[in-house]
Amino acid sequence: MPWPDGPAVQVAWPEARTTPYVFASPHSGRDYPDSFLESCLPPLSVLRRSEDAYVDRLVGVAPRYGAVFMAAQFPRVYVDPSRAPDELDRSMVKGAPSGAIGAPTARAAAGLGVVSRLAADGRPLYDGALDYDAVHKRIEACYAPYHQRLRAEIAGCRALFGEAIIIDCHSMPSASARGADIVLGDRYGASCSRALVARAEAHFRDLGFAVVRNRPYAGGYTTEHYGRPASGVQALQVEINRGLYLDELAVAPSRGFSPLQRTLEEWIARMSADAGGVSLAAE
């Protein structure tokens, strides 16, 4: 089943790959199908608050510096690629075959599984349970292509460079940032080399950002599922404080957007130039 309005994931490749980085934005999609909007109880203005809004525009310059950039086009509230494909809340799905829904998780129970039950403000998205077949079609149309593409880019980097480095790009509500501009999540050292997270933090701090590690975000599905340093794949989650660039209520770029975009481009340039220094071989 194709995504309604083109590819479910957009990929931008550099003219020449000079670095093993893959910059990914799984939550900045803002293409809402009409049929989905008609089925939802909250208005679009509320649905959009689940987005890591415009992160794709903040970091989409990565190909200028020899890296791959990929971004989901579908909205997070429709399908969340930062979950396991069977991470569903049983209470919101009817007609699921045996074994189709995974073991209960805290995220799914909170209404934030691979297909969400709740909007960002906690209100229900639907007036009843969804048919499993419809949920499965969403996953096949959106989730599967995203991860197929990510795996392909990982394989391409490993073939060229012997390793892959995923920078999983997100944004966080200013209310949960706890004074940080940037939160780096490496699952407490499990998903990437010490050199990578140290270099990322040093460059951010040099550019004037307040940076913390792993609190309140230690990394999600991508870092947990793909970050296997011993197997040549590093994954680092980067959370950007939305207060730096976004009118959070209106989900619109603020006056800080362009300055932040320029500063993040400098960070990407520095990280790409330093790729050899953060490789697993350097550990």
C-alpha cells in the first residue's frame, strides 16, 4: 500500500559520501491524510503538537557535508517509527490475530505505541477501537518503508566506511527540557562510542548550547534497536529544545528558527569533519 502523497520517507544523498553519518528525522512528518483527519476527534492544530516540528528543516543540510539525510513524511500521531512494529495498546485495537500485538510496554499502555491512542495533550484520538487490518495497513505503508530505508543506508555506510553512525534527530517540549538546549541520548553509553558523544557535546557547547546527557531522554527505539557499537553501528539521539525555534502552541517557526538552523549547520559540518575521530576504531 503506497503512502497517499508520495514516498513515506524522503532521502537526500550527498553528491559524494565522505562520512559514515546518517542523519534521520522520524517525527517531523506533517502530511496528514484527509481520511485520517476525518477520523480524529481533536483538530489538526492539536494533532500537530505531537510532531518534532520542522526538525527536518533544521538538519536537512547534512548532505552538503557528505552525509545522508532521511525524514519520515507521515506524522508521528499516525504511525510512530520510533516504536517496535507490534508495540500496540490492546485496548485500542480490535480483531488482532494471535501474536500480532507484542508484550505490554509502558509506552503503549500510556497511549503512545506505534499507532497512538492519545494526542500530545492527552485527549483521545478516536471515539472507539480501530480495526487491526487498518492499523496493519498503516504500519505497512509507513513504518516498514522507513526502517527498510534506514537499514539500507546503514548497510551502504558500512560497505563504504566499515561502520555507520546514526544521528537520530528529535525535538523536546521546552517544559520538559529542564533548562537544557540539547539532550544527547546514548543509552548511558550502550548505543555509541564514548568518543562520539563526547565530540557531539563538545561541539554543541562550543557553539553556545547548554547540553546534558540522557536526562530526561536516554534514547528511544532507534538507539536501542540499531545502536550496536560492537557490530559497527553507532546511534546517538539528539533532542533539541523547541523553545529555541518554535512557537509551540501554534506549531510554527519562531524568530529563533533561522539562527538555530545556521548554528546547527555549523555543528553538522564539524561533526562530519570529525567522523574519523569518533569511529569505533579510535576507541
